[in-house]
Amino acid sequence: MTFGDAVRKAMDSELIEPPRGNYKTRLDEAGAFEYSDKKTGDPRTAAKVTHEITEGDHQGERFLHFMGFYPDGIAQMNGNACAIYGVDWAQVGDYNDLDDQLRAIVAQGTTAEVSVSYKDGYMNVNVHRTQTAGSSDVPSDDPEPAGFAARAAQNFGDDVPFG
């Protein structure tokens, strides 16, 4: 997409705050960036993923999942969300690496199942599942597993830790 295309798309498409509920979406845009904390001046990293709703009353509407990574509890929560999107944290050194991975995930045609809720005036997005176009989390005879479950098995093994 050219710069002009990106600007026209942004101008033509308002972001919404969808009602509380579950949504099937397509990841439309994503990226990571660095900013300065207003109170301390310390550098902080954030990421954003724009979802396009693919089914239901709000089909075609877009909303933003904004993720900060400070303090630690928020970093854990949003780090997990990024992992479900498909980010390989072992390959992330700085926000540029995160940005590259998020953009690649969008380029692969990734879809997601998310829920939206609200607390204290803030929209919360919980990522339940993602799927890359043409792949599935469901086991098959394919020697190359795909999706979140496969990434988890690669990182943690597939042995049951309890018996």
C-alpha cells in the first residue's frame, strides 16, 4: 500500500468502539512504536492492531487494540495478546522487531476471535484465537503444524505437565 493509499484509507474509515461482545475479525493494520513517558520522560514501547469486524451487525467496521508494555502486569497481559497474534518474543529485541513481526502477521491475512469489554472508561480487547489464512490450529496429517497451539508446543513442548 502506498503512503497515499494509507492516508485515504485512514480518512475514509472511522474507528469505532464496538459494543461489549465477541467478534470475528481480520487484522487490518498493526505496528509498534516508541514514545516518551509524560511523567518520567523514559522511553516506552506500545503496539496497536486494527481489527476489521468480519461478521455480524458491525461487519466492515474497524476498531483499535492499543497495547502498552508498562508496568509489568500490563506488559504480561499485552505480551500474551501479541503472542496469540503470532509474535515470537524470542525474536524481539526492540520495538522495531515487534513492528516488523506485527506487520508480517497482518500481511499473512491473519484473522482473530476477540472479545471486547469496558472497565473504568477503557476498552479492553481479549484475544482468544488467531488463524493465518490457509492454516489451522486443528491437528492434521500435515507435518508442519500451524497456529497458536503449534507455537506453544514448539516453545514449551507438548508433554502434559500433570497426569
